[in-house]
Amino acid sequence: MRRGSAPPEIPSYLDAVRGSSATLIRKRLEARGTPVGAAFVAELAAGGEKDLRDRLEHGGKQMPAFPHLAGPEVDALLHYLKQQAGVPEATGPDLEVDESVARVGEHLVKGTCHVCHDATGPGSGHMMMMRGTIPSLASFPEEKSPDDLIRKVRYGASGMMGMMGGGRMPTFRYLTEEEIVAAYLYLANYPPRP
């Protein structure tokens, strides 16, 4: 995806997640009249699980890679996705991973912000806004307060950018103020490099 362009339409990941369930694979094949053995179904489900993990680490056609996720984080994410997809094997409570504030911020920056914002480069000055330039991640702690960033992330453009029809940045109302501040602190303490 070209920086500064709108994100592409994102296909659902849930069917790929369902492909990691031995129970759902068996039901689908039996509904088609295909007799299957337990070992074959287990092999297909294991292959589906491996494909999910590979896609998270390396990305896909329109999906960015998430190589910064650690093993327990991937396990918790896949468990959550399996619950959302109705995978019968995904029983029990959500898997929880204790994270530091910096790690939460890193996840937001690397998993969300970097899709549109370059690591380094111009900031958000008046001339940059006039050109439609998206400010770099490195410019946030230099030019914005945590409160400014919270407003921008949760409510979109204001001021000059809003008057110029800006606001190309989507709003992320589901993020808490604490999560946005964690991203701000991550950028302030671990400045992006080119």
C-alpha cells in the first residue's frame, strides 16, 4: 500500500481461522459427502494453524506482517480470533498476557500507526498539511502533547486540516486514552529511526 493512500478493503480473517479447527473441517467435509479419518482432519487443522501463524509473522497479500508479536501474544490473539470465528476448540476464558506500558505502545505503533505514517520524516506543520503530507511517527512527541494525540486519534482532524477537508486519518474511538498515551510514550522513549 502506498503511504498516504486509503487502506484497502480488508477481507475477513475468520474463514482462515475456521480452517484451523478439526471439528469444523470434519463437519464441512462430511456435509460434502467426503469420508475423512481423524488423522487426516488433524493434519489439515495443523496446516491451517501453521498458515495462520505464518501469515501473522510474514503478512499476506493485503495484510501487513506482525513480526514484533511474541509467542504468548500470538497464542492469545489466535485464541481470541478462534472465539470470534466460533471454533469449538476455543473454549475457556480469554488468554491474557501481561504487558508493560511500552509494549502496549509498541503494539499500537507497529500494528496500527505505521500502516499510514512513516517512521521518520516531516511533521505536521501548516505547509505539510497544505501539501497533504502525513506526519511521521517521530514528529508526534516533538510536536504534540499526549492530549493533542488523544484528540486526533479518537476524534479526527480539527483546525486547519479539518477546514481544508482533511481528516483523512480514521478515528480510533475504541482505543482508550491510556493506550494512546502508551503509544505516545513508546514513541518518546524509543524514537523511530529511518
